[in-house]
Amino acid sequence: MYNKRAITYFILIITCLISRIAFLLLSCYDNFELFNDSFRYDMLSNRIIEGDFNMDVVAYIVAPLYPWTLALFKLLSEEYWITLAVIYQFGLVSISIIYLYKLALLIFKDTSTAVLASVIYIFYPLSLWYNHTLVQETSFQAFFIFFCYFFTKYIIQNQKKNLVLASLFFAISLLTKSHIVILIPFLYVIFLVKRQYRSLAFFSLIVVICCLPFSITNYIKHNVVTLSSHG
């Protein structure tokens, strides 16, 4: 059983990587031209390297994690930072394929459904479109899948380690792209209906702690309190 599942994981990862490499080579698009926000993240990562942690781009304050990630790659290699970023994003999406498969298996308890969900995700046009582009979408998508898997597993199995991982990946997703905040009321309802008040408090505490440094920075610089982006 485990060998069969390992083979399934391997096939999904290889299919994911080949499809993305093929799209990268055949589409002839560079890492910036598919999404104008790429230039903004490039600029913000340069700002971080210079010691300026201000994520304000006039229209709104940008979520910090992706610009910081690009800044890290630039510090590792000034010449090959784009290659490192693409490898990172291809790696993230490949790992997220496995967790989407496991999530579907957890919910539907059917391997065919799990494989179908994974294949749809692999060849979903917008996913292919953005995976080599220097924007936060690929990272957010992967982190969101990780959160969904561990949160669902926690709800089903009630294991604290899954709550910890779900809380961390929710915070990481939030620091990558703020759209995930729309889930907070629904998550709170789930906790309250199940009368898991301590789990609700723990989840909230982890998210706040992870976002606190960025919130303090924004308050000092802009007199604005925000967990992530407010754009």
C-alpha cells in the first residue's frame, strides 16, 4: 500500500514538474511580463536588502513574506536569484500537489477522486501561468493547501500537532496574501460549534504572534495596525 502511494506521489510530482518546465520553455514568457506586480516585488525586495522594511507602495501596504523571500534569494546569489525563485516555486507547487492529493483522500476517502483533483490542479491554466512568474500567487496557493490539509486533519483526528501546523500555515498564508482573512469567521464558527475554545485561542495566538513584527513595523511607520496587506 505504501509503495503504491509512493509511486503515485512520484508520478504526480514528475508530471507537475514536467508540465511547468514545458510551459516555461514553450511559452517564451520571461519571469516578469505575465504580471506587472512582479516589478513591484522586485523593487520591494531591493528595498529590504537596503535595510528599508517599508512595504508601502502608495496604493496599499504589501504583504511582506514574498518580497522577503525574493530578498533572501538575492542575498544568496545576485546573478541567479531568479533561477532560485523559480526552483523554489516549482518545488512548492510540486509538494502542494501531494498535500492536495492527501486532502482529497482525507475528505472523499477515494484514490480516484484524489488523483483527479491532483490532475486538475496540475493542469489548471492559471496555476501553469503563474508558476514561473515572480508573484506571490504560487506561494500563497501552496501554503493555503498546506493549511487546508492540516486543519481538516485536525478537525477529523483532533491531534494538537495538526492544529499547530494549521495555525502556522494560516499565518504564513496570511503574510503572503491577505485574502485568506475572509476564512476567519468560518474557522471561528467551526471552533465554537465544536466547543474547542482553547484551540480557538491557541490558533488566534499563533497567528497574531507570527504577524506581530510586521504589524508593529506598520504601526511605527504608518500608524496603521494590520496583520498583513490591507490592499
